[in-house]
Amino acid sequence: MKKELIKSIHVFILLGIILTGCQEKVDTPVENASSESEPASSDSNSESTESTDHSYNHNHSHDDEKQKEIYSGIFEDDEVEDRELSDWEGDWQSVYPYLLDGTLDEVLQKKVETKKDKTFEEYKEYYKVGYETDIERIVIKDNTITFYKNGKGKTGEYKYHGYEILTYESGNRGVRYLFDLVGKVDGVPKHVQFSDHSIYPTKADHYHIYFGNEDHVTLLKELDNWPTYYFSNLSGKEIAEEMNAH
């Protein structure tokens, strides 16, 4: 009886050792598989690549020098990608009032000192024409844009129309992303174009906008007036700091 009991204990101990070893072998490969799957797959047909957020990918795939080049309008045609209205989603305010009240004077002064191509007064006039607008606020949500004038907002639904690459006299280039009003809504523009110095899907931190009832070809010719918007939760001082950082 004693021998049988000792035999049973030996069997239990042996089983325990075997099970522990199996558990260790199962755990290790799972850990390795997890760590190896962290980098984005280079396979374009990969489901995980398709579902990855574009802004995350692009913010990590372009180095600082390339970003500066793109911001300055230096890029190749095949680098430009389609974008969705959600890239400009948010509550935005016009910077025009801050130009008029002098809040942006420090920005203009910095341009005078660094570029040395215009006087302060010339820069002031240039931006008065550029920033001028009676739309003090724009709210973009889902597929809608709400334009606020004198505190009253009017909303329209917009669909993507594609993009156009423009070449300026300076030789630099820019991309405008085009959207069309869905249906007929009084008090909102039929066509809207965004320019934010980006050429691929990413969240905008400010933008220039062109809008009206003229067709896109006509709007694309507008180069003097580019109403500019920053997030509504920023103060004028913070906007000036953002502008000086570029």
C-alpha cells in the first residue's frame, strides 16, 4: 500500500513538471508574435494596414525636413493623396479680426526682419486683402460645414470633388482639396476649397479656405484672398505664437 502511494505521488509530480513545461512553451511564442506584429505591415493588401489611421501613418513616415519642404510647396505629383472632410473637422475662427486689432503685428514684424522683402505697412495691407472675410467662424462635423456670419450659422452637406495642384509664380506649389454642396441650401456656398500646406491625409491645425457659388475652375484662380482659420479655443496671442513657429 505504501509503495502504491509513493508511486502515485511520483506520477502527480511528473505530471506537474510536464504541464509546467507545456505552459512555458505555449506562452513564449504568443509573446513573440505580439511584439513582431507591432510594426505596420509593408504588404499593401494587409487588412491591418488598410484600417490604420492615415494621420498616424503619415505623421510617422515623413521626417522633419520633408515636412518643411511640403509646407514650402516642394513635392512631387505622385506624393499627393486624396483626403476626407474629416481632416478639417473642428470649430474654427477667422484670424482676420486679430490682424485688424494689432494682435498679429508681432507676426508681421518677424516677417519684415526675416524676409526683408516688404515693409511692415506693406505686409499689413497684403494680409488685410488675404485674410478678409465676413465669416467669423466655421464648424466642420461629419460631412457638414456650418458658416457663421454675425453670429448666425447656416449648414450644408458637402461631398469630395478631388484635388488640384497649383504652381505659383514663385515656382512653389500648393494643393487645394475641393468639395461640392449636396443638394440646394440657401446661404451656403456651392463650392469649397481647402489649402493647409499638407498633401496627404492628416488632421489640419489651420487652413486657408476659398468658397463661393462660382465653379471650381474660377475659384482656383483666386490667389489674393485666402481667409485663414485656427481653432476657436485659441486666443489671438496663441495664434500669433503658432504662426511664428512656422
